[in-house]
Amino acid sequence: MNLLDTEKIVLSSFLNLKRTTFKDSSETKTKLVSNKGNIPKLEGLYGFWWHGPDHYILNAERNIKVAGRKNKEEFEIHEVTWDWNLYEDYLPLYVGKSTNINKRFSQHLMIDTLEWYSDAECNSDFLLKRNTSCQFRSGFEHLFKRLDSDEKLEIMLNHIYFSFIEEPSFINRFYEEDRLIGCLRPWFNIDSER
């Protein structure tokens, strides 16, 4: 990849989650089930994007607290407001790399987990991560934590897009991910530092 390839992930085919997923209402709760046929099992870089009316994002929970380094007995707390790139046509939410984009897509969505926050957890300003592989879902759930599962599913299906580019080189994937994060400044890539 060269320096101009930042545009490739931006201009690669955007997949609307409505087209790459379907609803299975055979159970009492609606499930989001990945139609993995549209996402290849290849090595590369990928991104999750917001596209749609600004009012959803403007009214979302865009303030988070992030734990920093530990000083003696306490962690530094950084307060962040996701307010940059707000009016981009496609707002970058998360950029990552993988040896299997198809698998990472599913890990980010955690499609079998419908309820993310308990009532007590809903009042926290910290991101709630169920594991280390679901950074996109954690950020999305934080943005819309006051909505019920059906409303969040509707927003996800209508306003979240996914793009990817193939990159077979481990070294190129490693550095290109860092460069894309620096250039695009995706909201959900902000994480605690040690």
C-alpha cells in the first residue's frame, strides 16, 4: 500500500448492514444474524461507518470517560466527547485489521447478545466492553444506550455501513491500520492507555 491507499478504504464498496444482515424473528426477541456470504474471508483492513441523518448522532450519548495511567492508587480519567467529523457524509466509527475480515465482522457485532447494559450500567460514562473483540459494538451501544434493542437494531440496519480492502501483508496491515486511524480519527478506536 502507498500513501494514496487511505482512499481505498473510504471509496471501497460500502455494505449497508441492512443488505448484509437479516432479521430472524423465530424467537421472542429479534436477532441480528450475519449473512456472511457478502463479507469475504480475507486478510485486510476494514471500517465501520455512520451514514444518515445527523439528528441521531447529535442526540446520541457522545460523552465517554476513558481510564488512563494509574497514579498511585487511582487511574487518570480522560473525558472525551465524540464531536469531530460529525457532518461527514460517511463518519468513520471504527477501523481495524484482521486475518479473516468475515470472522472479525461477527466478533464486533456479537449478534447473539441482544441486551448490552443493565439498568445500573446504563448510567456509566465508561464504555462497557464484553470482551476485547467487540470495540465497534461497545461504542455503538454507548451512543444509543438509552434506546431499546429494537430501536438500536433499526438504527444499525439503516445507518451503519461496513467497508474493507484486501491486504495480504502482515507488515502493511499493521502500519496501515495505524495510519488510517490517524487520518480518519474513528470515534471507537479511542481506548484506555497504559
